[in-house]
Amino acid sequence: MKTIPQSPIPSPQPPIPSPQSPVPNPQKSRFWLIFCCFWLAFNSFDNLAFSQNSSVSKDKVKSACTEQDVQSLTTWMLRDLPSYTNRVSQRARRLSRSSEVYSYILLAGRPEFTPLPLNPGIDTPETAKSSASGVDQVFFTTLERQYVGGKAVELEEFHWLLLTKTQNGWRLVMMFTQTDASVPGQPISPPRDSSNSAIAQAIKIWLGDCQAGTVRMGGIKGNQ
């Protein structure tokens, strides 16, 4: 019988020590804790400063509108009045679904600020403002284009606007309008109360936007 050689049995190896978890460094832990506290404090301060700056900036915009005199306010308002009025007219036309007459404001300008006596025969131009109890008078002109039956007709209208300044900003008191005759030789229409017209509604919306700080006050080189 043959003897099968047996492989030598390896001697037992010493056990491999298991890796130990690193012992935390107290100095590093304190540094990390201080850094986190500093970051949280800085972030909170930065958010508070941003919130305060936004509030101050918004208040400045609001006060900028309220502090405008009537002439400066009118300059900005007439710049935006055609677009505001056209949006009001388009919205009203969609609601009424009327397609007989399309009207668009092309221009708004020629502001005048010499007041008229509110009590004819009693007031004089010098006393008109004092008797108006804080009411400012503005006169301006608009050029309107109407499409009637496929034909374009341009109308010039003259507006007498009464504004007053309150603690919450400027407000529309009343407005009267006269329309120039589209036919040469015809007289101008008598004044009518237009306080609820599309132009008056546009003025009210613009004054609200101005007080809210959403009106851009810039880009005008001179009065229209």
C-alpha cells in the first residue's frame, strides 16, 4: 500500500486585530459646535436684515408715490394711462361680448393745472384751491380711435380731473369729460360726469398700483 503524503497543517496565525473606532477629539468637536452656532446666527441675522431691507425699500416706494405733487404724479400717470385704459376697455368688452364699437386710447397729454372756481360767481382763481378743501384740479386731453362698422374715427376728449391726497395715497374725487365733434363745425359736447368711465377706472387702478409700489417712475424726458 502506498502512503498518501499529507500536506502540512499550517500553524495557526495570530488573530488580526479589528479596527477600532477613532476616539473623538474634544477640541475638534468644540470647534465644529462653535462653527455651527456661528453659521446659524449669521444666517438668521442675514435673513432678518434682508426682510428689514425689503420692508424699508417697499415703504420708500409707497412714500415716493404719496409724496409726489400733483404735477409730477400727473406726468407719470399720463404716461401709463393709454395702456391702463385699453386694458379696462378690453376687459369690459369681453364681459359684455359687444363687438359693435372698438375704442382705443392712443395718447394722453397736455396737462394743465390752473384751477377753475368750484362755485361759479363766488370763487376766484386765487381762492379756488382753498375752497376745494385739498382737492387738486387737473386738465388733460386724450386722443381716442373708435372702429364703428369697420371705419376708424378719431375723437379728442377733454377731461377735468379732481384728485385729493389722503393718508393712504392719492384718490380720484370726480371727473368730467367733453368730447370734440368728429364732424367739422359741430360744437363740443357739454361736460358729462365720467367718474365711472374706462379712463376714470384706469386712473383709480393706476393710483392703487402707484401706492403699492408697482409703478415704474422713470423714463420721461418731459411733459407730454
